[in-house]
Amino acid sequence: MALLTVDDVHAGYENFLVLTGASLRVEEGEIVCVIGPNGAGKSTLFKTIYGLLDPTRGEIRYDGRDITGSTQEELLTSGISYVLQRNAAFPDMSVRDNLELGAHVAGRNHDTAAAIEEVYEIFPALREYEDTPAGNLSGGQQQMVELGRGLMLDPELLLLDEPTAGLAPKAIDMIFEKIEAINDRGVTVLMIEQNVKTGVEHSDHVFVLENGSTHHDGDAATILDRPEIREAYLKVERDQ
């Protein structure tokens, strides 16, 4: 049984449908990457999975349960965490306060201090800057804060919306190393990534979203060998 399945989901904004048949399957322990052109509906898909948008058609199942239309608090406490695109950290708050916010829906029995220590094990640099306003950190360090905040409730599934957007090449490599470290700790990862080649290289499986629907999927090790994928996505990267 897959950890997450999205089956023929249609969703959008008011009377405009963005998703018109999006489907994917995420197995426990995988890193899965969703790629596609701008406007394909990738972020809309994540918002729909996470209950920020209600689908007009289709079903979303997590760990065997129908979660279609669930609230964010229900999803957080069931083991799903969602890290938005960059600049989601609160710049005037300290690193530690930003991390504590990630556990704000937890009950009294949640050991927030222990969760922060686990974050510091993955991101040692954050311990050094724990009293520093997040806005004073570099882009890569701020992204570490956002990833760390997403781990505060010990999720089983982590949704990442373009985790390397706007970062320098060295910071991109570092963030992917941290994503793999998170995955090695047993967290399944579903991410959107615009750095196609690098994102695929760090993934197990890839889904291609085009015009609101899933057009291709395959093992990350082989999907870039498909001529239509290389022409559509690797050519774009060469031209940038």
C-alpha cells in the first residue's frame, strides 16, 4: 500500500480549473520529484493535497485513509508537513522561535525541546544561530530553518515546494544533501523542483505534470533517458 495516492484530481480557483486529472503515487521511504513547466499546476497540486484547496473531482489517500478535503491541522497531526516556497520564515523572529512555531498545534505531551535538538542534529549550523533573527541568515540558511520547522512534528511525509528556488549552486547542493539526510531518517519526501536535472538525480521516482494532468512518470534513474523528457526539460535548462 502506497503512503500517498492522488487519483484523477481536478482543482482550481473559483471557476478556473488548474488541475484536470493529476495523479501520483508515493511509496513509503521514497523521495519523489514532481516536475513540469511553469503553470502546469504543481503548486496547486500540493495545495490540494494539503487541504488548502478542495478538489472538484478525484481522491487523495494517505496511509490508506481518504484525506480529501481534510484541514491542515488534521493533516499535520496525522503525519504530513508542508514546506512552502522560500521566504516563509518569519524574519524578525529568532531561529529557535521559528522552529517552535512548527510545533504550535502539538499537544502538551509533545517534547518541543527534543524536536529542536533533532533538527539541530540535521542542521548543526542552526544551533549556532538559534538566537539570531532568521532574516539575518543567508538564503540557504533560511531554507534550513524552513525545512527544520517542517520537521518539528516528526512527520512521515514531507511536502517541499521548490526547496532550492533562488539559491546559489553551492546552497542548492547543500539543501539536497539535507533532504537526503531527512529521508535517511525515515521521512518520505514529495517535492516540486525547477532544477530538473539535479532534482531528478536526488530522487527515486519522478512525475511529470503538464497542463494540469500527469503525463509521464518513471524511475528517476531512467526517466531523463526518454527523448520527450530530455527535449522538454533538459533543453530548457541548457537555454537558461
